[in-house]
Amino acid sequence: MRIARMVLIFLLVLTVIHQGVFATQDDAQVGAEKDMLAMYRGYAGEWSSVVKGKETEFNGGPYEAKGQWEQKELLDGRMIEVKGSAGLEGEEYEYILLITYDQLKSAYVTWYHDSRGINSMMYGKWSEEDQEMTWVNSESEETGVTVTIVDDLSDKKKIGFTFEVVSEDGELIMQESGVAVPVE
């Protein structure tokens, strides 16, 4: 009972803070911030992907992996959830990816978690001209490894993406490119 009371107090405090922080925003500002994820709208539903990996000294050769996911909007469109599975045959794993726009930091943020125990937080930058979102891992300074993902959102009938991992010394650890199409 005491824990439930503490949780309730915590939620009330968060509500008060939230109302104080956003009290100066008018409806137009809130709508504009909500629309910051417009580039990911239109991709709701089930998707399948094929990913090709480049040979590096770390991965033992070129490879092809397949995946499947479902994308949907959460929290009245303020968050995108991508939930699926991927991997080489016999080495499949499940994952969840959450994408949002952080109003306080004025930044795109994504969190990735999978059944292998891999977790990551990345910050994104949208290019209206190229119709691409470029994500870079937030832990690169601590780990010395930079992970960059580029989502090509220029075509609502397919999603192109690249994934690159580079060491602190600039050595290519992993490089993948792929395309996803809606499941018919």
C-alpha cells in the first residue's frame, strides 16, 4: 500500500511539472510538436525487410538477413512503436524500437531494446530535402564506437535504411543496407 501511495504521489508531481512546463504552449505549438513525427506517418502496418551485410574482419563474410515488423502510433501520435523480429536463419531475435520528438531538448530520440540484451538510445536529425532521418548513438563518447543509421523515407511504398558501426580509430566494424516493403 505504501508503494502504491508513493507511485501515486510521483505521478501527481509529474503531472504538475508537466502542466507547469507546457502551460505556455498554445494549441498550435502542441499540434506542431505532435506533427514532428509526420515523416513516419503512412508507414503503419506490417513490413518485411531484407538486409545485406558487408564483409568486415569482425563479421566473417557478407550475409543476408530477413526481418518483419509492425509499426504503429502510440500516445495520440506522439510516439512511434516498431516491434518485430530479425536475424540470420536460426539466429532470430525480437526487438522493440520507440521513436519520439523530445520537446524539451528539441531533438528526435529513439530507444532500441532486443531479446539479445542489446539496448541503445540514439538522437536523430531530419533532412527535409533528402527525406532522410539520420540517427547517431548517444553512447559514442563513452564507448568509442559510433553507430549511425539512416532511414530513407522518400517513398511511402518502401523504406530504405543503412546501418554502420565504426570504431574510435575509424575502422569499419559493421555495415548493412536494406529495404523494407509492406506485407501484402
